[in-house]
Amino acid sequence: MREGYEGTGPGAITPDGCAVELYERLPVGDEPDIIAAAVPAGAHILELGSGVGRVTHPLVERGFTVTAVDESADMLARVHGARTICGAVEDLHLGEKFDVVMLASFLVHSGDEQVRRGMLRTCAEHVAEDGCVLLQREGEDYHTNVPRERVDPSGFTVRIVSAEPVGDGVDSVLAEYVFPDVVWTQRFLSRPLTKEQFESALAEAGLEVDAYLTPDEMWVRAVPTR
């Protein structure tokens, strides 16, 4: 388990506190639509932090070729229709270039700045010169509008219970996923980034924003610095 991360509930728990069985239950949202609208049809996508394939599978069904990377073998065992690679995103060196590199699930907000830098270096190292990197940022009020909850139409509740400062600009965030038959929790470290801090982190890795893809600016397309 990574320091500062933990999870509770049935089934395997990954090093960052994610419950594998939970992520098998979570429905996909509008992520495939956002991604498909932002990249060329049939692109080869390097998906960093793929988990059980919640987004991977819809992308494969839409005709994309996906290489799915995750540090959890338990997660990757649930992925089908895609090449899988087990390893930490920040340490990845495939010697390959991809049309699209994707870093979703707010991974860019890692509480460990060295891990974040490593993840962004991985993005820059693996994206083709004429390719792009898709990233998912936290919402502006993610750490301040707490506690909050959302009831999913499929019948479960997601709660962000707390976001407590633990020093050096990092918060310890506690999330609960409440289903009629089971509850999972996850505690993880997250570093809030202003828009300027986010763009500075990209620049440090040799990337720059090409477009903010959604009105809330949570989905971003970046390209190698020209």
C-alpha cells in the first residue's frame, strides 16, 4: 500500500486504496464520448491507470486500439480486448510512441510531486510528435465543497466525506461508495492545482494545453511543446 492510501471493503485492494470489485461495479460515464470527440478515429491510445477497463472497453468497442497500463494485476485481470502492461505509471518506459496518451482519474493530482512529475514524463515520453495527451483534472471546488454526495441513477451513493490538509499543500481525501449490499471506502492523497499550477506542471514535462475539452475544464488535451 502506498503511504497515505488505504481502502476498506470486500475483495482485493490496490496500492492506492482502490477496491477492484468496486470498480467492476462502477458504470462508465461520458468519458468515452469526450475522448472520442477529441482524438482521431481508430487512434492507438496508451491508457495510464486503466483499472478494470471501465473506459478501456467502450473505447475498444468504438474501434480504438488500447494499451492499458495499471500497477494492479488484479485490476488488469478484468481488462479484455486490449494489450495490458502491469507497472507503475511513473516508471514506464516502453520505447514506443502512441497517437494518444491518457492520464485520467485525477492522477495528475498525486500527493507526491515526484510521482506526478514521473507520470507527466511518461506522458511526454510516449506521445507521438503529432499526437496528444488527454488529462482529467479535479473540479475547482473538489476540496472545498465537502462533505458532498451524489446518488447515481444505477442505485449507489458516492460521498466525499472529508478533505483534510496534511501539509505541503496536500489533502487526505476520504471517499465512500455505498451500495445497497456493501460499502467501500478509499483514503488517498491529493494535491489541489490551480489552472496556472497545472499548466506549469505540463510545461515542466514539455507539454502545453491545446484545448480545455469540457465547460468545467476538467478534461484537457495537451500536445508536445513546439
